[in-house]
Amino acid sequence: MEVLNTQIQTLLARKEQALNLRQLKSINALQASEILINGNKLINFASNDYLGLSQHPLLKERAIKAIEQYGVGCPSSRLISGNLELYEQIESNIARLKGTQAALVFPTGFQTNLSVLQALSKLNAFFFCDKLCHNSILLGAQLSNKAFTRFAHNNIADLKRLLDKESNKNNWIVTESVFSMDGDIACIDNLRNLAKKTNCHLYIDEAHATGVFGKNGMGLVSNPEKTTVIMGTFGKGCGSFGAYIACSKPMRDFLVNYAAGFIYTTALPPAVLASIQAALEIIPQMVSQRQELLQTSARLRDEINQIGFNTGQSNSQIVSILLGDNELALSLSQYLEENKIYARAIRPPTVPENTARIRLSLSAIHSNLDIERLITVLRNWYAS
Ligand code: PMP
């Protein structure tokens, strides 16, 4: 035990020395635009609840009704006795909204990426992942006996160069549509064209596009080619929890049989399923909220850049202030908190070396006053 503790302490000390130690903060109450920590109310710019749906009355009402009807848990896997009818309603809604033959709900986005990519490796897949893909994608691709490589971020020329070198028949291009930490957007049309030309399949993670982008708010990719697999989450813009795959019918059947993160896990609680279903009803109608959210994000970016900060290639509701240095990122995060604004410093390895940052995520329910306050505090820090 002593040896183990020493090993742990050595690793943690290394992280602490690099100003990289992750620590949990206790939260008393949470909303998309407000957070209560140690009894202090702060404006929250660190939530992925992009539409504020986690507090929406319809989601709450449906969740409560589902508890009354079914109970709080569904203690079995879907393949055993947990496949509540709610699942099928959600899946047919997702397939309709995404324009795919089928859809499959998973417990979490992390589990989805990990286990779907692992399952695809049983079809001799070789993965070409964007360098900035989420950890769950990279881990899933790594489970494929190293049949993967990474292309320079959003760089079609680099992707082409790598594809030219690979003669495998089942090549998969893997990307996020809206990147979680940089808030920039993948060149989806170019990727679709390239995939067609080179006979590749596409795997697109829409976690941060869901709720915010697309005609019906369900992301940037719809009516995809049959060989495309789209992944999305319900725990961000949908205000609930869980994830989905939208794909062809044969792919769905394949995943039900081969995706370990689907097979060997407990079904989602009924309240979660009911709130997802409610979110899917509301999101297509929230056109003006989406437009306003993206306009506010653009205005915030402009203001932040005018102060002198660098927001990189952000083009969405995720606006990162790139600082490069861990200490600087931590110091700005602390200053913001002292001034009643909550935004976390994001450091390597979550983001690449020397790109520590403050990640700001906006929600449709932030007020103009919230945004003005943020800009004022940032301006004061920059001037100090
Ligand atoms: N993909 C991306 C791009 C993400 O940002 C996240 C969550 N941070 C996930 C997948 C995982 O989703 P979940 O939180 O539902 O596990």
C-alpha cells in the first residue's frame, strides 16, 4: 500500500508542479447562467447547457411523470429487461431529425465514442482522427490495435496526404462538427466530398452542435450518406443526459451486437429518457434562441478580441481565450471568480501543450447584463 501511495503521490506532485492538478469544486446549485459555490452566486460561463433546457418546465414535468409511472431506475441492461418504450420513441425521433434510417441511444457520449470505435475495429477499420478530437474518440481509436492516425486539425490537405498512404478498405474519417475546446467548426462539406471520392466512411461527433446548429437544431450533419455514423449527446444542448448514434439500419444492428458500452451497461433512468424526449420536441422550435445565442457569441468574441485577447478560430457558442500558460490561465480564472464570474482554466492534456485557456460557453439564457459584466471584468484584468 505504501509503495502504491508513493507512486500516486509522485504522479500527483508532478501534475501540481506543472500547475496541472485537477481538483473538484463543490457546487451548491447549478443553472446554465448561474452557479452557487460556497454560498456565493456567480454568473456561470462553464456550462454546456447551451439552451438552458436543464431547467425547462416541460423537461422537469415529463421527468417527474416518468418517475411516477416507471420508478427511478431501470436496473437492467436494454438487452435484458431495460428497453422501455421511451427508447424507441427517442430513436425514431432522432432518425427523423437527422435523416438517417435508424438511431441508437447510449448511456453517455464517452461510452458511445469509446465503444462504437472499438466495435468498428472488428470490421477492420482504420481511423483518421482530427488531432483535436475528444479523448473518448482517441481512446476508442486506440482500442483498434493501433489502426489509427491523426491529421492536423481541420486540415484537409494533411488528411488527403495520410489517406493516400493507406490502402485499407475500411477507412474512417473521424471528427467533431463543433470542437469542444476551440469552438471552431469542421469543414463538413469538404470532408463529405473527400470521403465520397476516397471511398471512406465518416464518423462525426456532434456533441457541441446538438441544440445549437442546423435547421432543426440537431446538428450540422443531416441526411448523410449511408456509410456515415453521427454521434450526438443529450447532456449538453439537450439539457439532459445520455447520447445517441444516428446511422443506417444494418449499422444499428451491428452496434446492438458488438458495442460493449451498449451491451454491458444498465439502461438509462426513465426520468432521463422522458426529459430527452421532451427536449427533442422543443429544440426544433427554438430557432430564435439559437440565432440570438450565436449572435451574442459573435459579439462577445469581437469584444474580447478588441480588448487584445486571442479567441483562436472560435465560430460558435464556445469561446476560448487562449493564454498559452497554465499560470496565466489559472490566474485569470481566479480573478473572474473573485469578480463573480465562473469560467474554468483548461490546461494540457485536455488541450495541446502551450494552449492553456479560459473556456467560455454561452447559453441562450445569459442576459445582456451577464455578457456586459464578463466583458468589463476581462477588460479590467487585461489592463491590470
Ligand atoms: N464528445 C465530445 C466532443 C465531448 O465534448 C464530450 C463531453 N465533454 C463527449 C463526447 C462525452 O459526452 P458525455 O459527457 O455524454 O459522456
